[in-house]
Amino acid sequence: MKVEKELSSFSDFQISSLLHSLGTELALSKVIDADQVVRAAKAAYLAEKLPKLVEEGHFIILFSQWTLILDILEVLVGDYLSLSYLRLDGSTPVAERQDLVDAFNRGTCPIFLLSTRAGGLGLNLTRADTVIIHVGPTCLFLCALYIYV
């Protein structure tokens, strides 16, 4: 009963994080509904813009520092919008990374979800003509501090 009470106070994202930390393979899309994701302002904006960009033939990179944000973007892009995408983050096996980059650069998929820390010394994603970066509060603070100083 105590565990149930504590879990009931968790957000969907906290539950997903807990499951990932325990090594479960439960996808975020099984924990939250895609309609819930679209209620967030940034997600609603992407839900409006991404299909138009893809229809116009753009190739898009969606960057985030956090893989949890990439998990949410997968729910939005794949489940809600039914758009094809590729994903590369720190958990992607090194042997698969070049294949993902090559597939994107060949134009086989219009959207590439990318963790900012997965690139190592850099990735050559020359096909992209649109880049969307998820900026977290820490980065905003550091940018503001840099501009102020």
C-alpha cells in the first residue's frame, strides 16, 4: 500500500525514469499516451510544424541533451504523428552509429533524433537542412550568464 501511494504521486516521466533505471524494457509509449505529450506547448508546436517540414522535403535533426526528451520525442514523432525517424544516443552501439548516419544522409528517413553527447568528436549529418535543439534550463542559465558577463 505504501509503494502504491508513493508511485501515485509520480509523474508519468518519473515512472518511466524509474523503470529505465531498473533496467526494464518498458517503452515510454506504454507508460504515457501520445495525446498527453501533445498537451505540452513545445510538443504541440512540433506536432504542427514537423509534418509540414517533412511534406516540404526537409531533413530534420532534433537534438536534446537528455535521452528522456528523446523518449518523449519518439512518442510524439512515431506514435502521434506516425512519421519515420532514426535515433542515436549514448546507448546506441558504436557498430550501428555509422549505419544510422549513412541512412539519414541517403535520405531514407526525414527525422533524426540525436543526443548531444552521442556524437563524440562529431557526426557528419550533411543531409539536414533543419535543426531543432531542445534547450534545458541549465543551458538557458549559462547562456544568460555568458551574455551578461
